[in-house]
Amino acid sequence: MLLLVIITGLVAFASCRPCDVDGSNLELILSLNKNLFRSLESPEGLPNPSVHLALRLSHHHNLAKETEHLNRLKTELHDNIQTSLTNGQAVTGLMALYGLALKSSCYDLNTITFDVNDKKETLLTHLKKQMEQEKEHIAFSHRPLTNYYQYSLGVLALCVSGIRVNNHVSHKLIKAAENEQFKHGETESIDTYAMAGMALQCVKDSGSYAHNAAELDTALNKIKQKLLASRRSDGHIGNEFSTGLAVQALLAMGSDVGECSASMEAMRTAARSNVYHNPMAISQTLPALQRKTYLSVKTQNCLNEDDTLVLEPVTPVVVLPSETKVNVMVEVVTASGAAAAYSVDVPKGSSLLEALELLERKNVGFTFQKESSLWGPFLSAVNGEQARQSDRRYWHLSSDGTALTEGIGDFKINAAQRITIKNTSY
């Protein structure tokens, strides 16, 4: 009897004990939270709605800084979206993230408007119109105007805002999941499966899909199986940068992703190794580490929030260029298949962007142009040739034949290698 009591006690202790005994998981979450806040201090680029969303879904807040960032979203990002709408550009994903960010701050979305063709309409009205355009584009070209990741974001943003999603809009996403159309080039996009899973779970929870409940369940099961089948031996789902969204989706779809699960531990290990230094990467990982999902925005009430998070002053670290040089071979493959190769020696630890800038300065015929995104800079033109989203093309980057999972500003050159930049369709 005494042995049974001891065993029961040990089981109870193990089941309630956190994955670590020194509180390092909490310290890690606070560290990521603070890194996100510090990213707001960068003057470069537009204010990031994904960062705001993660800060608002966190258990720990600095409400003054969050309010300051919210105001930047309502001015700078709002003006950017307004310009895109005026120019007739598709901004489904960015508008959806903007709506989710505002909703996470319990902001009244009916007070946010845009002017198009001398007509003032709310953000949600414009988002519904964007989704109709996306749906019509799928009908005649079998793919969205943007991509299924942005399409899923649009469905999710409308749904969590209490807007009934058109059955035909949801149906297109369901069929795309069933037909395994969530790809980036030839590779399955785990990010898209994850976002689609959250979007369709929200639609299911709302009870608004009256077309065929069975096919909705089938699509959700397919998405869940895709995510689980993509889990690597180290716990990451897809890669390090898709795991956060994938865990969010599994949580939203009712999977048991416990604190001690392999995927949770994989994210914590990556975070401790500073893999998530890009604010966008942190913004997708931090909610998952706190077992929150983008569906949590639906029930956000903004009451009695913890406001104790303080940013300690950080002494700037000056990183001197390494005296060790490594050789980088850069191969450019155009849309026609023509290839050109270049060589450049760069300081060890340089970013790929810095390596390309050094190569361009050598005046050997290599030129490039970049554009900004929420993930940082990306290549838009190389040697005068563009790879535009409107043409469904992009510059695919690989190192010694392995596709890069980071952008040109984040990927570091620490050893001699061959970088291939290929104009690729999707």
C-alpha cells in the first residue's frame, strides 16, 4: 500500500512538473518577448503586424510600447496598404495580418477605412472583396491571385473578426487542401498547410460552413496528417521556421502538443541557439511556445493584462569584420536556363546580402536589386532580370544544392560554398 502511494505521488509530481526545474523556459519566453519589443526600435521598414500580434497574444506586456506600435500600424502600414489598393495591387495577406493585429488590441475594425475610387469602405469590406477576387482567380486559373498562404490568412482574419466567410471562398481552400495544392515551387509548404488549418478550424468552429460538413472535416484531417508526417526526428515540423505555425495549427485543431513534446522542445532548443533572431520568425514561434494560436484573437478581451515587462538597457555590441576570408561561388541561373558564375572572398560570418554587395562592387557584371518584406530584404532582380510575384516567379536560393530556409539578410557565410540563385516559377 505504501509503495502504491509513493508511485502515485511520483506520477502526480511528474505530470504537474514543468519540463525544466529551474524556470529556464519562462526565462526563454521573456527573452524572446523582449527581443520582439527591441525589434520595434528599428527605423527600417514598415511596422510589422505579425510582431504586434505576437506581443498581444503573449502573457507578458509592455502596454505603452504596444500602444505606440499600434499607432504606427494605423498610420504607416495603413498608408502603405492604401497606396497598394489605389494602384490596384493585391494585398490580401498584409491586409489580413493588419486586421488580426488590430483585433488583438481589441480595436474596433469598423472604424478602419480605405478609400478606393472615391468610395470609403471598412477594412473588413475590402478584405471580403480581396477574397472574392482571389476566389474568382482560382475559378479561371486554378490558383489564387496571390497564393494559398495569403488566401488562408484572409479566411482566418475574416472568421476571427466574426464575419461569415462565403461558402464558395471556404470551399476553394478545402479543395486545395484535398488536392495537395499547397506548394512553393515543387516543395510542399508547411506554412501554408498550417495557416489553412487554422483558417478552416475557425470556419468549422463558427458553424457557418453549410456546404458540406464532411468535406471540411476531411480537409482538416488531411492537413493535420500532413503536418504530423512532416515532423523531423529532431521535432521540427518542416523546418525550424515553419514549426511555430505548425504547432499553432495542431493546437488549434485539437492535437495534444504538450509542454514537453518534441516540437516544443525543438523550438526551445532553436531559440536558445539564436536561430530565431529574425523578428518575423520570433513572432510565429512565441505564441506557440505559450500554447496560443491565431484563433486566440477571437476571444481576446484586453482586460486585466500583465503590464510588468520592462526592457533593460542593452549595451550595443560592435561586431568587427572577421579577418578570416572564405570564398563564395555565386551561380546565377536565368529563366531561360542560361548560367553565369562569379567568385568573391568575404569575411567569415558575413550575411549573404553583404556577400552579394561585395560581389557587385567588384564590377564583374553581377548586379542585383532587392525589395523589403516582413521577413526582411529579398531579391527582386539579378543581372537586370526580374522574378516578379505577378509573373509567379521568384529567385530560389540554395547553398551547395540545399535550399536556404533564411533570407539574404539572415543567412550567414561561415564556410566556402556555392550559392545558386535561380529564377524559378511557382
